[in-house]
Amino acid sequence: MKNEELRIKRMMSMKKYVIISILLGAFQVQVLAQNPYDALLFSRHYAGSTARSIAMGGAFGALGGDVSVLSTNPAGLGVFRSSEFTFSPTVNISGTQANFESITFSRRNDTRFIFNNLGYVYNRNFNREKGLQTFNFGIAYNRLSDFNHSARVSTPSASSSLLDEFVMYANDGDWGEHYEGLAWETYAIDFDDDEEIYFNDFMFEGYRYGELSRRTNFRGGIGEYAFSVAFNFNHNLYVGATLGIQDIQYGEAYNHVEITPNDFEFLNSFTFREEYNVTGTGVNFKAGVLYRPIPLLRFGAAIHTPTYIWMQPDLYTVMYTFWNKSPAPEGGTSFMDDARTDFSERYRLSTPWRYMMSAAAVIGTLGAVSTEIELVDFSQNIILPEDDYLTDNSDISKDFKAAVNIKSGLEFRLGPVSFRGGFAFYGSPYHNNFSGEINDMLKGTMSYSGGIGFRRRGFSIDGAYSFTKHPDRAHFLYDYLYSHSYKLLQVNAHKAILTLGFRF
């Protein structure tokens, strides 16, 4: 059938199918965000908080005396001998490399300014010879994860189109469960009454595609407000506890643009944009102990309960089409339609238990060496209510596994100046039989760090730099055409932190 005949048929049947699309709820979500990979995202934490702790790889579970321990091993709060206030302005710079259709695209200098830490410790000294020596109370905001980065892919001559996916979903018979409605309302897909199928312009141009580009932005992070207490017994046994309240902000948005070949008679180009945002509030409890058998050695242990998170998602989609010739009975060469999905019911997430063991050697005034090991079983993530997410929870237990995280740091003091270095290895949460697209996802994440500090009387200033290289990941351009994916070769996260501290 010729193009013009198809256009005439479309005009005659438009009103009928608009009514059908509205009745069937054409703007429902194509993939609900509460899936196994979101559960994983919100349960992974990295070394954060103060410049001193980041410079030493986050290995402070046995050292204590730093505000970062309120979110790791709260027993370390008992090491403080005075009250202290700290804050840590931070600059995050991320870079990505993405691969699509054998072409590599680099994006650098995605810069964000945040506060990595803000904390206060109150110290009460009892001046006793034995027994309880000090009681400390601390309140702090510590940054646990950052999601900020962006990626871009493009090609002057694509091998597929997003409109093909809209047509496939429309012809599947489950109209309204994806984004066919947006494509229909903007005239991007048609219906052939004779063949009784949906189609798009590419189909009667022999599947000749044009220019395609997509840019994806990821934003947000996980911050924790920690309320902690700790007790110091005889300066060799410290116990502590934390009530943690997490604030989760996550945003993912992509802008998909396609331009048809120059000889297309009707469609010129279209843009499809999706913005997904989720906010969450979580609660957990932490308990820890730190033991110093001799002045040289310290040993620590901590346990974190699952974080119980209430999540509120929001999804917005919009589509624009631009035409060389109007496809509409009423005329016009540009059309727009959008939809916002109202998630009236929040979902909940229960993250895994966390177990930590640590050891440190403090060599007088010369410095310290510290190591920490953390065990997290990511297969224990649970999306709630369980009866509503049986498939997702089954995928979680099947695809994910327990991971071991190792952090280690070194500090060398030269008078009031300290030099620090460290690293952290975060084990892969993916099971060895994980059926994902990229094998490198089975690799762990490495982080390297270093820094310098100055302490004099009641004032301290610490600076640190960390570099974290995340493993490869895959993102699908479409939900239906799984073979058309692009590969994030890596995400390189650079962090520069400055911590100012005041003791009194």
C-alpha cells in the first residue's frame, strides 16, 4: 500500500483509536522502577564522610576518633577525648566511556558540589580512675553513595529505531502498558485497517534509519543522618550504637532523538524523553565494639540491621514529532504529548544485614595502619510487600550473592602534618551465573585514595582525593529489542574533599 493511502486510512481511523487508547490507559509505565537492580543500587555503600577517612580508604572501624565511624562502627565514637565539630565540602567529578555499535564515546568533567559530611561530637569526661571514663554523643550527616554521572551515544546511521519498539508493543495486543499511546497521539505510528497492524514510516521506507542519539543523566545519592552514643571503659573497651536515618534521592533521565533520512516524505524527526525520580527515607540501627588490648593494637566489630526504606517513585514521559508534511486532518507539522505516572502506592525495600570486622595498629605518634572487612549478602534484599513482587524477589535471590568489601589505609605523622593513603575493594554483588549482558559486571569496584592533614591545638584541616573505577555495565536502548544495547565501558569517579575540624 502506498504512503498516501496509508495516511488517508490513518486520518479516517484516528478518532476511533484515540478513544481506545484513552480507555486502555495508554500512558502506563513500561517497566516499574521497583526492580532488583534498584534494590541493589540503594543497598551499596562506599567510603565517604570526612577527608581523613576517605584518604585512608574508609578503614576506620578499629581506629575510631573520626565522625565517619558514626555510620560504620559507632564504638569508635568513644575514642574522642574532646568535643568536635566538622564539615566537609566536596567536589565530585565523573567521567564515562560508552560503546554503541562499535564506536566509543567519552564524556568527562560532569562536576557536582556536595557536602560529604557535617558532624558534631559532644564529649563528657568523668575523670575516674577505673570504669566508665567518658560518654560521647554524636550527630552527623555522612554521604554513603553518589549516583552522579552521564553518558552519551550516537550514530549517523542507526540499525534500529525506538518507533520499531512502539510498533511491536502496539501489535502485541497489550495496548497501553508501554508508550504506544504517546507515539499514537503524536502521529509517530499508524494503523493499517486492511492488514490490521500498526506500522511506522521506517517500515514502508524499507527499514532505512537515520541519525540516532541518546544522552542519559544519573543524579542523586544516599546520605545518612546518624545519631550515636558511645561509652569508654578504662580506655581499652568502647561500645557504641547508632540510629541511622537515610535520605535517598535518585534521578535517571534520558533524551532520545532520531532524525530520518533526507528523502523521507512525511516524518522529519522525533524526540522521546523519560524522567524517573525516586525519593526514599530509611531507618536502621548499628551496634559496635572496639577493644584495645595493648596501646599498639585495636580490634573492632560492628553489625548493621537491614535498612527499612519507604520509596516514592515518579515517572514523566514526553514525545515530540516534527513533520515535512502534516499527518493530521487538522494540519500542523509538530506535535507533543506527555504523561506523568502517579504512583499512588509507595513500595518498600529491606536491605541486607551488614557485618564488619576491623583491626588497626597505632604506632605512638608516628602513625597508624588499619584494615576493615565487610560482608553484605545482596541476595537478601527484599522488595515489599513480598506478595506483590514475587518475581522480582526471586530474581534478587537468583542473580545476586554475598560480597566481601576490603578497606585498608595508612597514616604517617610528621609533627602536626599527616600523610595518608588507602584503597578499597568492593566485591561484585552479581552471582557467577548472572545472565546479564556484560561479563565485566562480575568484577569488583576499586577505589584508590590519598591525602594530607594538619592539626594544631583546637583546629584541623584535612584534604583528600579518591578515584573510583566502576566495572562495565549495560543499558538497553529499548525494552523490546534487547539486542540493541549500549555498553558503559566504565564510570570513573573523582572526588576532592576538604574537612575543617574544630575541637573544644
